Amino acid sequence: MHHKIPRPTAALLLVLPILQGTPQRDDGQWTMPGHDYAATRYSGLSQITTANAPRLRAVWSFSTGVLGGHEGQPLVVGSTMYVVTPFPNVLYAFDLTREGYPLKWKYRPDVNPSSVGIACCDAINRGAVYAGGKIIYNLLDGHTVAVDAVDGRELWKTQIADIGQGETTPMAPFVAGNRVIVGPSGGEFGIYGWVKGLDLATGKILWTAHNMGPDSLMLARPGRGRYVGDPNIGMTTWSGDSWRRGGAPVWGWISYDPQLDLIYFGTGNPGPYNTEQRPGENKWTNSVLARRPGDGSLFWAYQFTPHDSWDFDSNAEMILADLVVGGRLRKVLVHFDKNGFAYTLDRATGELLVAEPFANVTWAKGVNRTSGLPIVDTTKITGASRGNVTGICPSLEGGKSPASPASYSPRTGYFYTATNNLCMNFEAAPVTRIAGTPYIGATTPYYIGPGGNGGAFIAWDAARGRKVWEIKEKFPVWSGSVATAGGVVFYGTLDGWFKAADARTGRQLWKFKVGSGVVGAPITFRGPDGKQYVAIYAGIGGDWFLLSGDVRSDDPADVRPPADFAAELGRHTSQGGIVWIFGL
């Protein structure tokens, strides 16, 4: 069921796509996680339309041989599709020119199995990137590898992270110029968060920038670029040396503006969850950072949730677009945060332009546009001395999961995202850090929010901070999305449906049961036959491997009860690992 939200300013919206420029012709490939530097996940392909989408059919499927959370997305480069599995991170190359799309080759990396026990939330992988004739991706155990795209030879392998400290590396690398940008997971293990720039040709680590600590380690200098933080603010907004184990992982998505020569990425939660062990704003956790890809220097930073009380990581994508905001054409960055607010910032300066809730929010009454700070409801602040704090929305799964990347259509001017309708109670407790073990200190049961639906898929007007339409779903929605020039947007559900909707109205056009819950992101591409296809992974996992109950039948000892708020999810899905391709 979908709901259209009235819009009194439709006339101006109609001219926005014109003002934003006509999208360039699409080459039919999908060579990086977000399709383009701007992370729009928008394709200019238009053979699949709102008129013919109901006739979509499955044309190919393949089992990856791995049962687990299949996050991320395939790549299509020329006439080859590349697929990375969850641990043990096998890379497949499929020949799209031959019947049945047979394997060209399979790359089996040497990956340390002990990393599975260190990974916070299932042994997932968020995909690869293509650049310079190489397929580049991260292994769970803290290595980045580059593989020859033609023959599958390993070209280089670099250790970037330390699993002994609780660092794992499921994120998708990003390439800007001749730099490969990578970061770790481990916010729940009290890591000292960082981002690194590797040489594309050799894999050599060229720079490391930490996300908190002294300016020298953050590669920050107040007054350089638009960075206006106080000297060593990455230390002074923490108590003592708590910044050394303060989290701020970089496990989400990265975007790049070549004209400004800036990469943009979000940082995760501070550690531990018990706020009383880390007084202060805890910069730069829960933030967006703009850095120079060449040397990693910090250009500007903005913190979405200072002194995070609720595990509201900011690792979700930063989508770049040119929008008319307040009557002016602005170069913007749009971000749907776990904290339930959607932000529109000037990407050249970091100035906050719009911040409005896209999900049910109780922890804050709004965001002060002048100061950029949330207006926090102090009754929702957590900490060991506060006992059990109830009625916090969204839950720590977020108003949207950062693992569920949104898309943007310059033709409609709308952004499309999965959302969760979950709330939580939160009881913090003191905790001591032991390297390589969880550093959390909280009990956080969830429940379904107002309305009774677990989530929704929505269209968002980021210039005004308004929901345009929504499709309500019984369970939280955890998939990415893709928007197309044919006016169709695609997404998947936890109970195993892959769906197409009209990008302007939210009207459902088509759906197909893919055999396991969808936590990956769809792509679309032009095949060697000149036809448009859509691809998606089926394979429930991530947090949902922990929450869905009895979804793993290959281990007789693993029969767990489901979470109360998703008691029926296991009736609709089991673990899986399938690549699907659909066409007309």
C-alpha cells in the first residue's frame, strides 16, 4: 500500500530536473558501488518503463555457494559481471556474452577465518570497485586485494586493518583518481577509527587519517579549507584518552566531487555505548568528513549526533546533487542518518541547509539550522546512571540502515530510501575494553513504532525536507535501491520480495519472490545484446541473521528464537546466496 503526500510546491519541482541539468548518456555499465562518483545509484537506461515493468521476468540466477548476508551489489564491466560473496569473500566473473552466463574464472582469496568471530554483525561484504583494469575489494580479515579484471590474477594484497584490535573490513573500497579509499568496521570493539588512501597501481598505503585524536593524526589544520574546528578538537571533546578507543569506524559508502576534489564519507558510533565513560561531543564520531583524496587532509567536517547516546552511526551514503534550495541552485550533499533526520548540506562548505525527520523521531525535537545541533529531548539521554531509558525512536538499527544505500533520480528530483519503523529501550552499563572483544555496555530491546508497519520505502524531496510518497512494508526495509531513466525504482524486502515502483507516484508495478530476504542493493545494466537488465542478491543477513530466528538449517545447533518484533519473519525466509537477473 502506498501513500501520496500532498505537495503545494509541485510547479517549482517540475523545473528542478531542468535546472539540475540533463543526465549524461549511460554507458550501460556499473563499475563502482554507487554507479557514479556522486553515489546516485541512478541509471540513464530507459528500456524498462512504468508501462512494461509488469512484464519483467527472471532470465538467470546463480547460487554463490555461500549462505550468509549478501549485502552490496554486483559490478558489470563491459560484458562481464563480477560478484563478491560474504566470507570467505570469493570473487566470481561471469561471461554475459554466452548462454547461461558461465564463469570466466573464480578467485579464492586467502582470508583468516578468525575474522568471522571479530565481525560485529555477520560476515558480510559490501562489494567491489573497478578501476585501472582491476577489481578491488576488501577481505573480512583486514586486507584489500586487487585482481586482474580479465584473468583473475591477484595483482596486489595490502594489510590495512588489525583484527587483533577488533578491526574488520567488509566495506566497499572507493577509487578517486589514483587513490583507493578504505576504512574499517569495529565501533563495537573500541577501535581508533581511520580512513586510508592506497596507491591504485601498487596497493601501498600512502596516507592514514584518524577521525579523532590530535590534529596531526587527523590530518587536520584549523583554517585550512573550510575546517574551522578548534585546535585538537578531536581530543578536547573527549575525556582523557578515551578517544584512543572511541570508535568512529568507516564502514559505509564514499562519494567524490572531482571539481572540488573532495571525498565524502560518514563515521560511525563512539565507544562504548555507555556515554558516561566518554563525556564531551566526541568529535568526529557520527559525522561527515570531507577530505582531499590525494593526501587525506581534512577540508571540512559536520557532526550529526554529538555525544551519541543511541548508536546512531553516520556511515550511510552521501549523495551528491545540484538542487534549488531556498531559491538558489546549490551543490549539495544529501544524507539519511540513522538518527532519523535527512540532511541537505552544501558540499563545498559543510553548511547545513535542510534537516527534517524522514522517520519517527523521539530523541530530538528537531535540528537547529543555525547551530547545526540537534534539539535533544533530555529525557531520552542514556547512560549507566540513568537506568532503563524507554521510548527512544528510532532504534539503534536506525531510521534507515547505512547498509541500505538510497538512490537519486535527477529526472524526478526525488531521493529513494528504505526505512525502519523501530523504537527501543536502552539500558547502559559500565564496560572495560579488552582488545579484540566487544566494547558495548548496553541492553537495547526493540519494538515496532507507530502504525504497526516495520518499515517503508519512501521518496524524499531533499530541497524542502519532505516525504513525497511511501510504500509501507510489514518488516523493516533493509535493501538498497536503484532509480532509472525509465521512471522505475527497484528495492527488496526482508521477506524475500524484489519490487518495482513508479518513481513519481510510488505505485507498485511488479514483484518477484527471490527465495531469501534482500539486504543487498540492486543494479541495472545493458547486456551485450543491447537489452536492459536488473540484478539483485537474495541472502538475508547482517543484523537480520541475529534477529530473524531459525533461518539457518545447515547447523542443527543454531536454532534461535526470533526477536519479538519480527516473530513471523522466519516463516518467509531462510538464509540464502543467490544472484538474480531480470529482463523483459
